[in-house]
Amino acid sequence: MTTLALQIGTQVKDPERVRLRREQIVHAAVELFIQKGFHRTTTREIAKASGLSNGALYEYVETKEDILFLVCRHIHQEVRNRLADCLRLPGCGAEKLRQALYSFCEVMVAMQDEILLIYQESKALPKVYLREVLAEEQMVVGIFEKLLYEGIEDGSIQLPADRVSILAQDAVAMGEMIAFRRWALRAFEGPTLLATQVDLILRAAGVSP
Amino acid sequence: MTTLALQIGTQVKDPERVRLRREQIVHAAVELFIQKGFHRTTTREIAKASGLSNGALYEYVETKEDILFLVCRHIHQEVRNRLADCLRLPGCGAEKLRQALYSFCEVMVAMQDEILLIYQESKALPKVYLREVLAEEQMVVGIFEKLLYEGIEDGSIQLPADRVSILAQDAVAMGEMIAFRRWALRAFEGPTLLATQVDLILRAAGVSP
Amino acid sequence: MTTLALQIGTQVKDPERVRLRREQIVHAAVELFIQKGFHRTTTREIAKASGLSNGALYEYVETKEDILFLVCRHIHQEVRNRLADCLRLPGCGAEKLRQALYSFCEVMVAMQDEILLIYQESKALPKVYLREVLAEEQMVVGIFEKLLYEGIEDGSIQLPADRVSILAQDAVAMGEMIAFRRWALRAFEGPTLLATQVDLILRAAGVSP
Amino acid sequence: MTTLALQIGTQVKDPERVRLRREQIVHAAVELFIQKGFHRTTTREIAKASGLSNGALYEYVETKEDILFLVCRHIHQEVRNRLADCLRLPGCGAEKLRQALYSFCEVMVAMQDEILLIYQESKALPKVYLREVLAEEQMVVGIFEKLLYEGIEDGSIQLPADRVSILAQDAVAMGEMIAFRRWALRAFEGPTLLATQVDLILRAAGVSP
DNA sequence: AATGAATGAGCATTCATTCAT
DNA sequence: TATGAATGAATGCTCATTCAT
């Protein structure tokens, strides 16, 4: 479950400063990548929007792809952070699952652009980076797997064990769909949409409504 | 619901020749875009792979984006073609839905790369083109909407009418997920995977298993 | 004696045009490299001085190093061409050697800058190219070796066979010295200088003056 | 004939410290320049290899070219130092010349890389520096001139006076050739090579073998 | 004196598109 | 219609040098 945090090269020694500057960079880059895509965004634009000079940018990062990786990692961290809270709530497995699904969908709504960004641009990542990004996505799937098992054990969920993995994948897909297909989903009210998605997974998990 | 087929500019008069050459272009470009992505593919490469000269390419197309559009349109046509057959089969709404879902998932498996391509690269499309591409995708959603209504009418599906649209979207999302998340789904056997996905939607549609 | 001519990559199909344009490029580059050195010369400058656009330059060449290689090869060809004539003259080995040495020194005077260029910049060549450039230089050494053997055979030169190679090297070095050390040799009159150098080698070759 | 030692700018007052630090710098730079050439070596690399910070480097030197100059001067000093000893030996002019030539060739073998460095990179020196570097090289030539005159006077060398300068140049060139053309000379054994070179000059100087 | 982060002009190279033939 | 050479703006990245601390 723990991933070796990949180290991005930097010329700068003070780690706190590196953290800070990279935050600026990521902040600027997310915006730009969302607007124009990775390939149509220039490093010059990123530097400017970060408040850094062209050269300074490359003190904190070695390639443009590094920036994309930092962006993807940041987004996944954000998703996991927002999800973390709801996992500490009390309740049976089914109840916790419902909560988690709902939270996840909310996060997907809030972070539509960022999720889309990852799907659209991760192809541009060098393989090493891509592997880590996918691993981080799997961590979210892992959360749902754990909740499903919990529910199966406490009897609140009826599901053959060999369906757990696949359904956890579906749960994530169902949520991400909100981001992917937003242009088609704008017609629906938020609460209805979320309820439907959550319900869809719960039914498949054999939770009585 | 029908969209006027957008006209792509060409210098060439004979429409049959245009059709033919564009077929060559699309054929070459699909392959290249899948392998390297839209931005990393050069028009030179496309020309070469199409058996055209640099200049000739631009007789049949005005910009690189035109090619991407032709590619997306071609893929959607292919999807609809492959789906069309199963719609003429007899049976109640639920039965036809099951068939359609299954076929759709099969198509998604067969055309993984192409589906992924559309999602990853359509951002590069000029707005006018993007609109048409999305409209074509909606046509597939429309197919599932129609089947759901059919089932509701003949009593084989229990679903409040206001859920129809959303569920049709889910059906498409469920299928496309197979393409998007294939790296996570490689572990599962094809038949199991498809059955699960189809079942998921049918349950949500209130079809008794 | 024949070297596999290394092929430099080009986008252009017509070989005659390639030859022509590369001639322009080499012509411009020699001048610039002599003036400012390889590293201080920009490809833009070379393009401009060749009468080509930035882009066109790269239709005939793949990297800046390619240009340096073309330049070195051109210079060596020129040297060999100028030397070739005097080799067909009649006379005993010693006489032909004297002629060749004199011609070679003349060429070194005429091509001072170019010779210096090769020595100063060949370090920047990729290994494959460097090998070929050195091989071409060895061809000149080979000419002197052949003449020495000729003289030994016809009795006009007294030299143990195991000194032939080393002396051929010296002959070339003695000539190239005129290029390398011209700043120190400006003081001497051309004819005296050349005579001295030729004499030096002939003596070492055991030719009675 | 003596040149005012050029003053390189520095921010630092204590001359002993300047001497010390510059020694570090030169030591690091020689190595790097030999390996990668002047232009491909960055000041950052030099600073790091010297154990100095980026900023500190520029306290002891004003430009990158200053470093190259210091390096060249250092090398020449080293050459002269190594040569100095053999000049104090007793013997007639011819004998001393033979000794000096041999020592010089030995130094050239030992300092191949450094000699090559000077020839390849001195073009990058600002004119003022270049003049001094050439002047230092002439000092070595001067040594051989002096020895030749000594031999002429004591009768051990037969040479018209107007050939002295030119032959002294040749002596240096002959030695340096060992460095320049080492790729071609690897085939020969050291002692043979040196003996040949020394003999070549002695013959030209009219010293009976 | 020393540090090391910041600057920004500069460079090799690419590539969509045009156009003379 | 077709060819393929030409264009030139744009881009990712480097690095000598400066300067606040």
C-alpha cells in the first residue's frame, strides 16, 4: 500500500523551498493543463504563471514531463485526502461504503477537470511515472475493496468474494464517469445524479436499499 | 437529433476520390494516433503512412485537426455499425437491452484503443468538431434510452422514467470503462467481466436476473 | 584505401540537390567555424550564410555535428585532391617524395585555417564521425609511406623498413606544423620555410641533399 | 622577452588565499576540460569539482575564459618546470640539446592531454590571454634556440644561423606531435618513438649521430 | 568571504503549412 | 492533381553570471 515516492530531480538544496516552489508550479500547471492540455502548454507559460523565471523553473524540475507527474500526483493526493475523512466514520460496512461512494462522487464533481486531466494526459508520462500514477489510482480502488470486504464480513453486504475486485473497479469508474461525461450529465441535478450512481453500486453489491 | 455531417475542406473535385483518399488517411492516422498520440504524430508521418505526399495530404484536409476529426468520426461510425445488427433481433425490451449491452461491451473490448484515443485526444479538436463528436457519442446513449423505454412500456423493465437518461449514460460509461481501465482489468477473464458489467446495469434497471 | 562513405541523413530525395545544398552549407560553415569556432557558431548563422532558412538547413543535415563532419570531410578531400596531381609525376622515389613533401607543405600553407579547424574542433565530433575523419588523415600518411617504400626499393632512399611508418607520420606532422604554428612562423619567408621542412624529412629519410 | 604576468580580476584581498583557491580551480578544470572540452564543461561543474560554491568561483575569477587562461598558464609552467632540470646538466651544446629534446619529448608524452587541451581550446581565449599563452610557448622555443646557438659556438652543431629559429620551432613541433597524433602513434613503442624524434632534429641540426 | 537561488538571453531542433513546379 | 522542398515561428532546455542574504 505504500508507494516509494519517486524523487524528482532538483538543483536546489533546501527541501522546504523545493516543496514551496513546486507547489507554485503545480498550482499554475494544473490550471494551464486543464485549459489547454499538456502539449499546448509551454514551459514558459508555466514559469510565468508560477511567478518563476524560465530558468528558475528548471531548478525545481528536470523536464516538462516532471511537471505533469507532479500535477498528477498532487491530484491523486488531493482525492485521497478528501476521501480519508469519511473512512473514520462509524457504521456497518454497507453504511461506510455508501458514505465513501457518496464522498467519492462529490470529490469527482469537485475535481472534474483534474480527473479528466489525468486521463487525457497521462499518456504523455514516461513509463516510470505512469506506473506510479496508476498505482496511486489503484489505492483508491483498494479503499473500496476494503469496505466491501468489511461489509461482507459483518453481513451488511451480500457479494461473492470473487466479485469484490471488479466491483471496486466499477465503483471508481462510476464516480469518474461523472467527470468524463459531464458534458452529457449537465442536464441532471447534482443530488439526483450522485444518488443514482451510489445506488447503482450498492445494488450491485447486494445492499438492500 | 441528426447532425448535418460537417464538411471538411478539400481542393479536390471528385468526391469519390476524396472519400477514397480520406479513407487511406484515416486508416493510417488511427494507427499512429493510437501508438504515439495526436500531438506526437507528425503530418509527415501520416502522409507517408497514407501513401500520400506531404502536399497531397493537404489537398484532402485543411489542418491536422481535420484528420483527428475524421478519425473520431470514423471510430464512432464503426461502433454504431457493429452495434446495429443486434438491435434488429426479436425479444422484449429487457432482452434486447441485455443483448445490446453485451454487444456494446464486446465492441468496447475489440476497440479499446480507439475508444481511449477519442477520450484522450478529443480535447485537441476545435469546438465545432468536438460538438459533433460528442453528438455522435450521444447517439449511442440514445440507443440505450430507446431500449429502456421499450422495456418500460412492455413491462420487462421497472424504472422511473426520470432515471432513463441517467442510466443510459451509465450503460455507456460502464462499457467504456472496459477500455479506460483495461490496465486494471487485465486480471479478470473476459466473459466474467462482461457478464458483471451487463448485470450491473440490468439490476439498476430493475430487471429481475 | 577506400573508406565507406558515411551517409548523412537527409529529408530530400534528389541527390544532386543534396550535393548542391550541402556544398553551400559546407562553404558557409567552414568560414564561420574558422572565424568563431564550432561551438560559438550557431546553426542560424550557418543557415543564413548558406542562403537557407533555419528549417531548410535541417532538410540536408540532421544535427549540427553532421555539419562539422561534412566540413572535415570536405577539407580532407580538398587536401587529397591537391596532392593527387604531383603523385603522377615521373622520377625516382626520393624525387617523388621531395615533390610530394613540397606540395603538401604548400597545401598546408594554403589551407592553414582549415587544418587548424580540424584539429581544434574534431573533438566535438561523435565517435563514428571522428573515426572516419582520422581514417582520412591516415590516408595522407599512407601516401608518404608508399613513396618511402618506393624510394627504398629503387635505392634512392636509405631507411630501415621499420622507420617508414614513423617517418611518414613525421612528414605529415612537419607539414601540419606550418598550420599550427603559423603565429610563430610568420617571421620566415615562405620558400625558406618550406625548403627547411622538406629538407628535414629528406635528411631523416637518408636522402643525400 | 619577459611578459608581465597578466592580472586576473578577483574580489578577494588576501593574495595567498587567491593563490590557493585558484589552484583548486585549475586542478578541477584541467581534468574537466580534458574530458569534455572547454565549451561542454559548465562553470557549475568546475565549482563543484573545486569544492567551491557557484558564487565563490566568481570571487576568484571573472569569467569562464579566465579559468581557461589559468589552466593554460598552469600547463605551460608545468612544462617549463619539468624541462628546467635538464638544462643545468654539463656537456657540449649538442649533448645538452639531445638531453633537452629527449626530456621535452618525455614531458610531451606525460602531458599529452594537457598539450592537446591547449591547442584545442586556446581559440576560445580572449586575444589578450591568447597572446600571453603563445608567448609562454615561445619561451620553450627560446630554450632550444639558446641550445642551438650554444652548439654552433662550441662547434658541436653545424647549422647556418638563419636556420636556428626555424629548427627550434621544429623541435617543439616534433615533440608536440607526439601529443597531437597519439592516436596514430599508439602502434610504436615509446623509446623507439622518442629516439626517432630526437634523432630527426639532431640530424637536421647537423649533429653527427 | 561564502552561499546558492535566480535570471534571461540564447540555442538546437521540430513541424504544420505553403507553393513553385 | 501531385510532388516535395521551403518556411519560420515556436519550444524545451541550458548556463554564464549576478546578487540578496
